[in-house]
Amino acid sequence: MSSLTIRTYPDPVLKGECAPVETVTDEVRRLLDDMAETMYLNNGIGLAAPQVGERARLIVVDVERGEEGDTLLKLVNPRIIEKQGETKSEEGCLSCPDLLIEVNRFESVTVEALSPDGKETTIEAAGLLAICLQHEIDHLDGVLLVDRLSSLRRTLYQKKRVKEDAKPADTGDESRRTDTTL
Ligand code: ZN
């Protein structure tokens, strides 16, 4: 496994819809493994393929961060087939550094996907897992947290990002992190 570079806003690879994966090949499985490694290294609880520059419908999720046994989900072509209830969550995103916003989400969702061995799988999720799945599936449709800001706040954020990108990477500051970085 190897870790990949996280793409950040306004990288154009994060925009637009990603293509479905037609066959789950070894290459796809390798990418899912590398995505999981990248998610753990960056203290995320979810990661979608466009965040590492791949425009494919692939996500990895682990709301326990690998601390409680095998809770890692690697999903191919995930789609929400049922949704219920409403909740608000405060979310951060590895692709939108230094941004935390409150998002309206469904409280529980049922997701259909293919597993890494190409089998149909159904996940019934509630709470943090449901929120995480909705956030990652948004990425596959090119929807980012910044898209939920008013145009004024988005412009300010974009200016700040351009400035930050010109500076050397800041790796030491953990204080800006949240428990919900996806
Ligand atoms: Zn994200």
C-alpha cells in the first residue's frame, strides 16, 4: 500500500460527476487500499476517489478509525436507495482545509454498493456512519462543503486557499481538526 496526495479545493478534479466502475479489477482494489491508507494517515474517517485525483465512484469509510476491529468499508459505485429523518452535522473535509460547516443530513440511509470482491452489498447506516456515507457520495457527484457556503463566504474562502497554497505546508497544527473530517 502507498499513501496518495490529497487534492484540495479549488482543484478541478473535485468537480463534476465521477464515472461508475464497470469491473472491479485488481487495479480498483489496489486504489481502494491506497485510499484507506491515505485516509488513516490524514486522520480522516472517510475518503472519496476524486480526493486523490481519481474520477471513479469509489469510497472508503471507517468511523472507528481502525480502532475497534475491522470497521473499514471499501465501496464501489455506492448509491443511497433509502433515506429517513433529518439531522445536522458539523463537518470538515480533507479537501477543504480550515473549513467547518453545519450541514443538513438524513439521519439514516440505506446504501447499495459493490464490495471489493465485486459482490452486491447493502449497508443500513445511522448516526455518524450515515453522515459519512452521505458526505463521501456527495464527493462522487462533485459536491463539496464549499458549495454549501454563500457566494460571498465561498469567495473569501477561495482567496484564503490561494494564499495558503503559496505557503509551505503546515503539518503541525492539530487544533484546526475536527472529529468529523471526511
Ligand atoms: Zn470530504
